[in-house]
Amino acid sequence: MTHTWSEEDDMVALCLFRYGKDCLDRSYQAVCDILGVGLGSMRMRMQNMESIQSDKGYGLNHSAKLSRKVHAKLEVYSEKDLKLIRSEEH
């Protein structure tokens, strides 16, 4: 089954890219299990965020439109802010 990425999923990918698994107090695999996405897919989405954020060409080329939208919306948020947004959504 193919996973359809949501803004929330991309927000998680951004948080994991920026701050690592400690930002969500779970292992990468646990986060992926909750979202219903494979670990490899999450790693690729994190690389999309790296590509968007990097001016040195790191990460993957051709990042998803949704990832660019989420990154633009949340790029100024701190780890604490991202955690608060995430907790308010649940």
C-alpha cells in the first residue's frame, strides 16, 4: 500500500531532520509505525527537507511540493514550537 504524505507527516519529517528522534521522544521506527510509513520513506523525506534547507546541494533533488510548502511554513519554528504545534493537533 502506498502512503499518501500529509502536512503533519512532513512536519514530523522536518522535526526529525532538524532535531533527531529526541524531538518526538520515540525511535525513528516507532514514529514511522505511528504514521504508517516505512523507515526508508521517512529517511528520504528527511533528505527532502535537507535539500530544501541546504544551499550546498545536500539531500535529494526534486523535493515534493508538499515538503517545500511545509518547510516554508515552519522554517522559523524552534524545536519547542514544533512540539507544541504537534501536541495541539492531537
